[in-house]
Amino acid sequence: MALLDLLIPPACSGCGTYGEALCRRCRSAFRPAGAPLDRFVAPDPAVVVGDELQVAVAAFRYDGVLRRALSRLKYGGASRLAKPLAEAAAPLLADFAEHHRSAALVPVPVHPERLRQRGYNQAALLARHLAGDWAGEVADVLVRARPTSQQHRLNRAERLRNLRDAFALRTGARAPPAAILVDDILTTSATLEACAGVLRAAGSVRVVGIAIAREV
């Protein structure tokens, strides 16, 4: 990646300035998903509680510069954005990760057809960079067993139906005793819930989740 940056200097996905894939000024514009002072007077948009998934947290709000950056990472082939996005989110997610130090980071998988189209799984890239920041372990043990329709227009019940039997444990893999699922965007938590169900059925005792951004 360093050689690529020398040959083709990256332009910031937020402001277009050459030199970094995501400049410091644009990173500073990211807004935290929740406000700590509001947690006892209103639902915290940064936190979701599930069933199989015990709890999930997100670092930032899915808007503005961050929305554009995540869109480029997910759909625009800008894999180099995974590193600065993970670096920006790591400090806000560090306290949560500290409470789950023994847990392996498990990226939410994409379907093989989509993986061929993109060339990478953005959640796996994010997990790898977060693991580096926290000296954690990545356990890429889940696969997407079947394609699903786009989720962005579905409510939570429709998303859960759409994701039924969509994930499975990778052949020959073992579910870690404790897992932190990693995804790029948290909306209703249906995807994390479906993945957590697979891990719990395969033997994971504790499954939580993290995401870069929360869409509300």
C-alpha cells in the first residue's frame, strides 16, 4: 500500500485534498454515535442490545464525510480507507474492547459473488486493522451461505427474514468461545444478530458486536 500511495497519491474521500485517503480535518468532522451525558435520559443510539447478540456498539454517526468514506470503502473499491477508518474508530471502541479482551474479532462475511466484485470484504479489512491496534486476534470463521436482497429499505423484521440461514460456520472452523463481530455499518442489528445466532449455535458463549458507524 505504501508503494501504491507513492505511485498514485490518494485523494481524501471527504474533501478531495491529495496526500491521504482520509485527511485529519475530515476525520475530526466525524460525530460520535452517542452522547454520554444523554445515556440516562434517552436511548443511546451508539448501543444496541440483542438476543443472541448480547450488545453492539458503534463509534460514529453514519452521516456527512463518514457516510461518503464508508460508501467508497464498500462500493467504490477504496480498500485503503479501511485503515484510517479503523484508526479513527479504535479509541472510541477501545473501552468496549477492553471489557472483551479474550474475544476474537469475527468479521461479518460477504457472499463470494460480492467478494469477487469488490475484491475484498470491508469488514475483514476493518477487523484486521482494529486487531492491530488492540493486539487482538481475527477469527474469519463465518461465511455467507446464500445471497440476500439489499437491506437498506427493509425494517428489522424484514431484515431478519431476509437473513434467515444466510450465514454459516466456515467448513472446518471452530467458533471462538467469545467473539466480537465486526461490521462497517450498524442499522437495526439484524445482520449482527443473525451472525451471532450461528456462533452461539456453534459453541460461542459470549457474542458482542462493534461497527464503525450507526445509521439511525
